[in-house]
Amino acid sequence: MTATIEDVTIIGDDTQNVIGNTVSGDLIQTQLTFVRGRPSMVLSKDEIDERVAGYVPVRNHELIADALARRQVIALSGPAGAGVATTAVAALREVRPSLPIRLFSTGEDDVEEISGAARGYLVRAGDEEESRLRSCVEAVRASGGLLLVVGTEVEQRGFAEFLPVIAVDPPPAVAVFRRRLERRGLGGTGWTAWPRATELLKEASPGDARRLADLVADIRDEGEVERAYRGWKEQLTGWFAENSGLRDRALLVAAATIAPADETSVYGAALSLARQLRIKVEGGGLGWCPSAGLSELLGAERVDDRILFRRHGYAESVLRHVWDDYPLARMDLLTWLSALPTDDVVVLPSGLRRKLVEVFADLAAEDGAVEKIVQMAEAWAGDRHRSADLSYVALARTCLHPFVGGRVRRTLYEWSRLRQAPQTLKLTVVRVCQVLGETHVSIALTRLKHLATHGNEQVRDEVLAVARELAVAHPRAVFHAAREWCRTSVRLTVRQDGPRRADVGLRLMLDLLPNGPARDVLEVVDHLACYGGERIRPVALDAARELAARHHWEVLGAALAWTGNADGRPYEVATPRAALGTALFLHLAAARDVAGLAATLTGPGAVEPRACTSAWRAALAAEVGPAAGHEGFAAVVALWLETACARPDLRPGIVETFTSAAGPDPASRAYLAGFVRAWSGTRRDRREVRDDLLVRVLDPEWRRLVLLLWVRASRAVRSAG
């Protein structure tokens, strides 16, 4: 099969030769920082500690903690901003202070994982289904762990039959405000007694109180804090009342969306928005506000030829104001935000294009427009645009979103299993898994497994890079996942799926292997040798060779143990384990010490030559058999014979090893006799080793006897002389 995608030609195994665009490194760090700064997305240990430290107990905290201690499993309900998740974390910490806490999703995480050590689990009710949640509840109780299901009253209704629900009674918002000020370093200042805070926080939620405290810490100006807290509602309502011209409104929305930005980009974005809203612009470019009056119209400033808004949160509030007050414009806004980054007419700098996608993703997620998110992410990473950065931003910002994250993650799973997915989309999903792994490491690793299975070398390298990053925080989980990838690779039958998955799993295990014993990797290599077939066995052999560079003697011991299975059998019926062990032994036996001799016999921890008899028997049988022998066999035999020449103390053991390896098999004995003759040639220094071996393997017997008499006589003459 041959196909062409733009300037890339693909030949052969589907898209395995195509090279795609990868996500920019600085963008990855930017999005990781964004996600880590959103408590609703990430529940790291630091985030847990921060939540507990800033927690103001809800009015029914004792009831919640007591119910959790008695029942192990409860549900907490409350509206958005009521602090339901924070209350759950605080209750878990109070009931079992040392218990690890993690977010869990029964639709994506494996419930069987719960059967291990006891943990505290947080489950979002909005992501769950009754039968799966029942299984999760049973597993948690059996493990001795604790479980809290958090969500709104509506989300909890379907589980009331088997899950006791407690409605959270939030603390006074002013108390939350003051505690948050303390956490931001403003405790004991005049802000804790700010009179306007009490008025602003009437009927406010704990989330509103934390937001007000953060604005105080960021702004420190009473008037601007209040206006920013109210979303600049009064100012924006007044501006829209005074400026009814649709082109002027388009300019404000465009400028606020991409600011700070140069003037040309602002006008271009506004023109694109006008087209989307079907605003008629009579007079073309002359129908717009002139450049000299742009800053005044927008209430913005011009700094270094860039339009920016100084007022804290004002730019963000503009789009929010339009979104809330003009609901019929919402789909047009989403379409504009998604189209402008790749607009053929308005060409924006890369930074502004990314920012537009950030705004698009955030608004679409809040609106529940998950289909629009995944549609655009797929289009941006598709064959036309191949823009990994834009696709990555959309997916990274929404894969952990409390409202749409579950559906985005399911789409990531579907893409990871899609063999024919565009290369850039595969590479993008790999990097999104790094963000996903911040909270759901097992979910991220599952998607990485499928990407490694169906991806080419470029995709597999990216999978390894992301898995290594995840291993920094989750070394045990990543190592166990890599081992499982290897074990399951033997079940795959399609094309090169098995070797690809095994290759990535083994490389990852080798990367993460501690300096201790190499047993885990060797067990996997053994499993692959026995059940992986001819496609996977070379991958296992390569991994074992790499492992030997750090654990030479452990690997040699395993190789000798595996070749022992071939004792007494013709090579053609030897086990796959013995075949791999033989190839591995020959690789190790070829190592030389500083003197150029066989390091296996001379170096620290050297083995006795006779311990290698079974390996040599299998190797020799392969060499004389109908199939091709092992690569490098002759060179290793020559090295060991040279070692026998240089080390008389090792000579008897080496000669006996080769003799026993040949055994009674005529073909093996003839091969060895011919080899040692050719190796010795006319060199006097090799004559004794040659003769010692020939008197044991030369056939027929009368020739051995004649040679033995001649050897004894000649040596006696040399000794007498």
C-alpha cells in the first residue's frame, strides 16, 4: 500500500513510517502548571495538605466524620462552590490521618486495584454509574479503606438506595474569607476586618469567599477588588449601553480575548468575529474605529504597540459578560474561537493562537460542549493542520475538568486504540497523558499502552518520555504497568503489535530498574521467551543484553539456567527458553578482559568452564543442525580456545566443557574437530590445546588412539629435550 499525505509519503504498514508534529516543550510545562493550579483537577499531596490547612469546618463536620468512621462509605452533596470536595478530604484526614488519598473513577480505573492496601478514595458522582459504583463500594469496604462520593444533590439521587447522603452545611463565608487571607499571608492585617467583605459575602459560597480573598491578595485596592469580584458587571453593562455599534462590540470582545496583543491582531480578530456573527461592514476597513481612538474606545492602554487591559480581571470579564448576557451568541463565540487559530485570512502569532484555544476550551468545558472540544482537537491534529500545540491545549485543559473530563478521557481512550489515527493526533494524545497522569496515573498508563502498541517509533519514543515523567511521582505504578505491558504483549496477534508493546515495556522497565537485583526484568524476559514466539523473542534478547551491561553475572546465571533445559535434547526440539538462553550466553561469553581473554572465565565472579556445558551443547547443536546457528558462535569458540592457550590452569576445564558439549553426537564431534584444526593452523602456541581436544573428539576411535600415542611421544621428546 502507498499513500500520500501532503508532503509525506507512507509506504507499507499503515501509517508506521509517517512523522508527525510533536507538542512544544514549553507548552507542556505551561499546561502542567495550569492543571496543578486547579484544585478541581489535581489532588496531589501538596493540594491535599493545602486544602486541610485552609479548611474551615462545615457546620455538620462532626456528623460527617462520625458517619465516615462508622460506615466507611458515605456521599456528600452540595452546590458548586460549597466546598464539598474539601470537606471530604478534611474528613478523610481526620478519620485516618495517615491514609493515602486519591481520586477514583470506576469507569476508567480498575476496581480490582482497590483490593490492595487500604486507601481513601474520592469519587465524583457525576462520572458514575450505579452498578460500577456498587462494586467500588464493596471493594473499598473489603479492603478496609474509606470512600466519599461527592457531587450535587441531583447527581447523588441515583445512588441514595445504597449510599447514605449527607448534605454539606457550609461555614460562614466570612470565616472562609479570613482563613484564606491567613493562607495568603494577610492574616492580622486590616483586610481581615474589611467592612465591605461582610456585605459582599452575604449569601455567598465558600468558593466565592476564597475568590474574594485571592483578589485581595493580588490587587490590594478596595475599589478594584470589589469591582473585580463583581466581574466588572456595572462597568461592562454601562459600556455596552453606550456602545451599541456591533463593530465596536466586536472590537472589545476580540481585544479582551487575545490581549495583550498588537493592534493588527486585534483588528483581524474583530473582523473574523464580525464575519461569524454576520455583521455587515459597509465601507470595508474604513467602517471600523480608527486606530487613534481604539484604546479610548476599549478602555485599554497601548504599551509597546500592544493593546492591554490594566484592570484586574477586566479582559476575562468581557467575554463572560457577553456569554452570560447574550446566550444566543454562545455557539457563534465558540465557533469563532475555534476557527480563528487556523484562519486562512487572519494570521495570528503562535502565542495568540494558543491563547484563543485556551479560552475556547474553558468556555466549551463550562458549557458541556465536549463534542465541540474533541471535534476541534481532532481537526487541529489532523492531516490538514497537523498542529499538535492547538490540539494539546484543548485536550490538556479539559481532560481533568470536573464536568466534561470523563467524556474527554473516554475519547482519548478511543483514539489511543485507533490504529489509523493521524500521527500528530497520536503524538498529541501521548503528551496529554502526562497531564492526565497528574491525577489518574493508571488511566494515563492504559492509554499509553495502546499508543505504544499501535504507534511507530516516533510515537513509542514519546510514550517512553511521558512514562518516565510519570515515574518521577509514581515509580511503582509505572514499573508495574510496564511489566504488565510485556506480559500481555504475547496475546497480541495483529502485525507487529506484540513486539512494539513488549519493546516499550522492557525499555521502560530497564529505565526504572533500581540498582538492586534484576530479577523482575529477567522474569519478564523468560515469559516472553516462552510465550512470545519468534516475533517477540528478539525484543526480549535485546533487553537481556542491555540488562547485562549493568547486571552481568545475574544475567549470565539466568542464561545458564535457561540453557539447562536443553540438556540431552537435539536443538531442534529445545525449548524457546533454551534457545534465548543460548543466544544470550554467546553474547556474554564473547566479552573480553583487559588481556583479551574470555572475561566470563577470568574476571571478578568468573564461572567455572564446566558450568557452561549445557549452553555450549545447545549452541553446538544449533551450529550443526539444519537451521542457521547463532551469530558470533565461531568467534566465541575461538576466544575460549585462546583463553585455554593463555591460561593453563583453565585449559582442562575448557577442553572438558567442549568435549562434553559435543557428547556422542557424530556431527558435533566432527564440527569441533574440524574447527580446532582450522583455528590452530600451523601455530605452535595453539598445538597443545588442539591436540588435547582432538584426542577426545576425533572419530573413529582408532584415530583417537593413534593420535593419543603420537601426542604422548612428541611431548615426551619435547620434555626430554
